[in-house]
Amino acid sequence: MGHHHSHGSHSHAHHANRKALLYSFFLIFSFLIVELIGGIMTNSLALLSDTGHMLSDAAALGFSLLALKIGEKQANETKTYGYKRFEILAALLNGLTLLLISVMIFYEAYQRFYYPPKVMSSGMLTVAGIGLIVNILAAWILMKGDKNDNLNIRSAFIHVLGDLLGSIGAIVAGLLIWLFGWNIADPIASVLVSVLIMISGWRIVKDSIHILMEGRPSNIDLQEVKNQLLSLAGVTNVHDLHVWSITSDFPALSCHLVVRPQIDRDQLLYEAREKLHKQFGIHHSTIQIEETKKCSEVDICN
């Protein structure tokens, strides 16, 4: 039986992710206070809803940072894969938070459609403009992390992206109120932003549950993996093939290879691991080898 696990690139990405989350957290939390005061003073729902979202962002970024820290803990007798899955739990919680915030904004906007309040457009534009700059900077920092492969980073990035859209919505609403006196533009902008947040939140929740359910990584074709293993010299069959994710950027595989007698098993294991690593990005593989003759004599191979 062979086992393979690659650490180098994973630890480098982990360090970059932690730095990105830390800088973004301090940036978002600092501006949150400014936007809350500005939203209250200008009586703008677009700003206040964005403040609520920024509060969830700060919590989400802090929780994601905590998840990365907990994920560094070594495996032990009770957690044999370590604590890396905690990052997925953080992503799931962040996704659920996005959905909850969207519902709350919808409800408040519904009230304001019937009774559009007076909004101080100049103050609203000033705060929203500063918010846009802060969110662009935070999004740029998080883009330096591993947002394409790491679901935890992606959920934090979506939070910040939602804020960025919220700032744009508040600016547009502020301009419409300032130029035409359309106070109803404030709740309309909030609804449009909350729809986008809800869509993103649902995707995060769905992806998190997929990983927790040991689902196949979307970028790996199971049949292609099987075909590549069958193409190795001496391999006659592949069975009990499983591919799943320990965490979003950590795919794993286990399988049984049925081989001809007198095959160099060590060489075969090396070739199989290299193929899985280079062609599919599978860093953690557990492979059991069985001879064709012996396999046919036992029920377990069927």
C-alpha cells in the first residue's frame, strides 16, 4: 500500500491567505465605525445595510482567520486528518451569514418602499465614496490570497465584494437623491445589492456542504482518473476509487490497483502518485495493490 502527501505549495498558500485575511480584517473593521456613524447621521438605509454587511465581513474575516489558525493544529489520535476541515465550517457559516443579511436588507427595504425617508445625499455620497476605496483595497488584498482554490478565502472575498457593490449602490442612490430627489433610490439600491449577495452566499453554502459530504472536487473527472491509472504498465483494473476533499484546496484519493504478477510495485506506486499529482493536483493518495490471480480468488475485490 502506498501513501503520498505534498506540503510545500500548500503551506506557502496558507501563509499568503493568513496575511491577506489579517490586513483585510483591520481595514474593514476600521471603516465599519466610520460608515455606521455616517449611516445614522444621513439616515441612509443603503449605508446602514452596507454597515451591517461590513460588520458581518469583519466577523467573517476574523472567523476565517481563526479557522486558518485552528487548521494549523497537527493531526492527533481523535482528529487523524488534523483540523483543516474547520476552514470549510467557517466558509459555511460565512455563506449562511450572507443569506441572513440579504433577508434582513430585503425586509428593511420593503418598509422603506412605502415610506421613503429623507436622506442626506451629500453625506451619503462622501461616506460611500470612502467605502468604495476601502473595499477595493480589501478586495485587492484578498485577491493576493488563494481565492480560486480555497473556499474559506473565497467566502471572505465574496463578503468584501458584496460590500464593494453596496458602496457602488449607495453612490448611485446618493446621486439620484441629490440630482432628482428620488429618495426611493435608496431602498432600490439596497435590494439590488442584496440579490447579488444572496446568490453568492448560496453558492458558498452549496460548495461547503458538497465538501462536508465528501463530494468529488468539481475540477477532477473521476473517469479520467481511472483511465490514467489503467494506462500504467501492468495495471489490469481499478476499483474502490474515491476522490474527495479534506478542505477546499486539499484533494485526496484512495483506490485499489489490480496488477499482473511480478510487477515492480514500488515503481508502480511512484508512477501512479506522480501522475495523480501532476495531472490532477491530488496531493494525498492512498493506493492498495493487488495481484490479478489473488484478487480473483477473494470476494473483496468484486
